[in-house]
Amino acid sequence: AQSVTQLGSHVSVSEGALVLLRCNYSSSVPPYLFWYVQYPNQGLQLLLKYTTGATLVKGINGFEAEFKKSETSFHLTKPSAHMSDAAEYFCALDSNYQLIWGAGTKLIIKP
Amino acid sequence: DGGITQSPKYLFRKEGQNVTLSCEQNLNHDAMYWYRQDPGQGLRLIYYSQIVNDFQKGDIAEGYSVSREKKESFPLTVTSAQKNPTAFYLCASSVTGAQNTEAFFGQGTRLTVV
């Protein structure tokens, strides 16, 4: 069965520090992977997606993610956190034209 | 501007009442989805529709109903059979037929049973 696991329901970093949000997946076929961001009481917005080709994917707002097949991971990073990055982040896997979602990681930015 | 509109943003319902959440899109997308979001549980699929006049149950369809009479519209009815309807509901749409396409989301409706 296909699944997505996000490690850590909450991640806290200081402003200016590296952001690392972890996502591991399970898939029997080559995966299509996504990261979405959700601000409080809002819908979700696509940050970036991996389909095929380059394993390092750049997204909006300075975020990037690296697809590592050997580790079945698709971790999201940003070199320097900003207060405006405080939100909830969801990793998702495309399975038969439907998205399978991780439980989400709430990113907290400390001033 | 193209996008998805959900209304209302906040909705209060008395126990035993049915209530309908609206979702309209002008993106010309074939596929539309309804998700329920509860704290710490990610998004759970209620219903989805790949084409007009057709829809499929998702993982948690019990107590919900939908219709897809027009391409642009995919309303969700929360019936009195839904035991715990208080949640944040998200509607989304996407292009059908391509597996790596983005899902576009509305701003959500927060339903509270009082």
C-alpha cells in the first residue's frame, strides 16, 4: 500500500536557521511527490512537486526538496527561515490520480 | 481571476440538521474533490468526481453526499447521519488524466455543530 509519513508534527526553528521538514513515502511504482503549505484557516498552496528527472526540486518562497529513491524520502528544506514561513506543511504522494497525504508538520519560527 | 471559491467560510449547524457547503471553480478542471481536515490527521478524502454526473466515494464518505450536475460546481451535503461533523472542509480541483498535476484548493469552510 502506498503511504506518506511526515516525521514530527511540530518543528521549531529560529529565524534565520535552516528549515528541514521530513517526508518518507512508500510506493510500489515511481512516485509523484508534492509539498503543500497551509496558512491558518486557509486552503493549501503548492510549494513544489517532483515528477521525473532532476531529483533536486526548487519551489516557491526559497524552498527546495530532494528526491532520494534509496531512502524513499522527499525532505523539504530552506536555508534561512523567515517569520512568514510559519505554517503547516503537507507532503503528498500521487496514487492512481488521487493524493495520499501525510499528517502535516507545523513549522514554528522563533524570533 | 481563476480559482476555487468555497462558501460560506464559517458555518454553524444544529444537531440533526443537514447543511450544504458550496464549491465553485472557474479553472475548467474536470476533477473535483472534497476533503475533511482535523487537527493532526492531515487531509482525508470524502468524495471525488472526475467528470460531470459521476462521483466516487473516498475514504470517509459515510454521512456525506455530493452532486456534480455542472463542471464548475461540486456541492457537499453534510447529513444528520454524520456523527462528528465539526471540522474544516476543503474543496479542490485538478486536471484529469495527468498524474503529476497540481491540485488547487479553496479557502475552506469551517463547520461547527452547536
